[in-house]
Amino acid sequence: MKIGLFGGSFDPVHFGHLLLAETALRECELERIVFVPGGNPPHKIGSLQAGGEDRAEMLQLAVGGFPEFSVSRFEIDSPQTGYTIHTLRHFQESSLDPDLYLILGADMFNNLPSWYETAEICRIATPLVACRPGFPPPYFEALAQFVPQTRLERFHRYLIHMPQIELSSSEIRERIAQGKSIRFQTPWTVETYIHTHRLYQSGKWEAGSGK
């Protein structure tokens, strides 16, 4: 099964995330996209605004009714730091002969050489890379020290072409804090959840609070 893993903080999920997932699904002929909200991502320790339960619930609301999309709680339920290699191994072991793909923006992809166990990540999964407005294009040759040339050439074939829309979770949080509308930036079910649970209105989420 061709499975695309889409990790991130999703704090909150927005239409840019969903459009990227849909584009990857169609262009790369994947059978399934799994959203993996981060629990303790090493690059965002102390910066998450909403807790794992809220972020996972917002994702469930956003993708509900779309059978190709699902949400994994693996990282938010794990007590350890959420390194990508741990998530990939989890899906490798829990699925029958999976063909794994890792969905990344070009900015994240260009940082891949500095990630924990880069060579193993590239051995287990194929990166699906999407360009983002305002960021440099993907630099595939930076991975030449980690993967054989034939596999690196395969990576080049999985550059995702998607409409360029400028949405970001940080800007949505800022708009909420300022009392501005976020309509049409995230699904209305997510918008309703944010307002009902008063997210992003009074500072950061505190570990152990459940929110």
C-alpha cells in the first residue's frame, strides 16, 4: 500500500495543509494519507500553542468524511521526543509491506540532512516535496551523502506541483488573538472548535493541562 505520512504541528490545521495532502494523493497516486500531529517535535519544543488532544481533534474534524485521509495519534501518545525515524519505523512495522512516502514542504526538506538518522529516513520513505511561497526550492543534492544516486534520482520524480496559497498556522493564531476572522482559512468545523474551546486566545498551552 502506498501511504503518505504528513507530519506537523497542525496548530491549527488549515486549508493549505489539506490542499497539499490532496495534491500529493492525486499526483503521486497514493492510496492513503495519514496526518501525524507532533507530540514533542524536537524543533518546536516549548512553542506549541494547543495541546495534542486539541490538535488531533481539529484534524479529525477537518478530514472526516474523506476515506483516503486519517489521523494517527502515535506521536501525541508517545512520551518520547517525536523524531521522524521513530514514526516511520512504527508504520513500517504496523503495516503489511508498506510503501511509505513522507510529505514535506521544501523548507523542511532542505533541513532533512540535519535530522536524526537522515540516511534511515531516506531508506525507509520517499520524500514528496512541495514548494512553498517565499522559501527556496528543494535542494536534492544535499542528500547525496546519505543515499545512492539511483534513489536520489527517484526523489527528483516526487516534486509536488500544487497551487501556491499563502496560509500559515502562525498567522491564523495571530488573527484569532487579535479578534479577526479566520473564515475560509480553515474548515468551518475547525473554526467552530477553536472558538468553542477558546484556543489561541490566552497564551501557550501548558504541558499536562490537556488543552
